[in-house]
Amino acid sequence: MRPSHPKGRWYLPGLLYDLAFSGMFRGMRKHVARTVEKDGLFPWLDVCSGTGAQLRGHIPRVRVPDLDKLVFGLDLSFSCVRYAAARAPGVPFVCGDASRLPFHDDSMRAISVSFGLHDKSPAVRGAILGEARRVLGPGGSLIAVDFERPWNAKSKLGTLFVRAVERLASRGHYRNGREFLRKGGLLGFLRDSGFAEISRRDVAAGSLGIVVARPL
């Protein structure tokens, strides 16, 4: 969608989120973008796209006829979608549900989701990956960024920091995140959902993984 009003650029929660996390997540977002670009995984859909930062500034501006570089962002919040569209002109953002994607079967070569799994209920999490499986075409990849169970001293410190930040969220968000880690974090969730890891990058400072996976 295109922003219907210039105030979309000044959506306060979006501005505060970008201000708080843009520097912290810059390296992660560049890694995700490089993964897509290196393997030419277009069309690319970023689900739970929030403020649109993953698609902002890491790829060239695209035009709809340019199928070689076609990208989409999708988020359930209309306010976030309007803000993202205003901040990344030329990138199509869709207001929609990641657990019921408004895209055809086999229509994407990459689907990315960053920190959009741990906070959901188990049922919604499973539905999101079910939809990713449906929409990914042959040879397509899921690129997931989310929290892992700590594996060394540095990642244990990262987990403590993450837990402190997560406590600021809603009670349901925090409860779902704790359950996500108890069941094995991103590694366990992808395995149990029928996705095989192709590659991964672990970030101990945040106790998180950046994983490229494909449906079994």
C-alpha cells in the first residue's frame, strides 16, 4: 500500500522502535538481505515486517514489473504498514495475517521473519510456518531470526538481557516467549515444524540465531 497520509511517517511507536533497535539489529538485517541477494531469492516476502526496517535501505528500490527484485512486506498492524510504506517508498507493504497469507501457492522464493515467532501462541506459530511452506516455491528458503536457548557464557548473559526487555512487553508475549525457549528455541521449533537448516549464524550477544531453512 502507499501511505494515505503524510502523518504515516510520524507514527510514534514506529519511530521509537526504530530509534531503540535500528543500530542493534543493523548487522542482522544486512545478513538477511545478503542471504536473499546472494542466492537471488526473489520474490521475497518479509512477514511480521513491523516498521519495515528489514526492507528499508538494504535492497534497491524496486518496481512491480521488475520481478528479479520484487519484495513485499506484510504486517497485521495497519499503523505499522502505513509507517513502513511511508519510510520505504517503492516497497509494497500489505496489511495481512502471517498465519493466513494473501499470496498464491509457490509464489515466493524467500520468506523472512525476524522476531515474529517467539511471541506468538504455539498454534499461531505453527500456522505461520504452514503458510510459509505453502507459499514458498520449489527451492525457496525460509530465513528466520529468533531467540535460542543459551549455549555459552556470553549467550547466557544475552538471555538475561533479552528476558529483561521481554518483561516490558505484554504478559502473553512474555509467556509465549518463555514457552518458545523451553521447547528448544528457534532450533527446536524449526525442526519440529518440518524445516531443515541449510545454514545458520549464531549471535551470542542476543542469544539468537539467523537460520536459513527449507521444508523437508
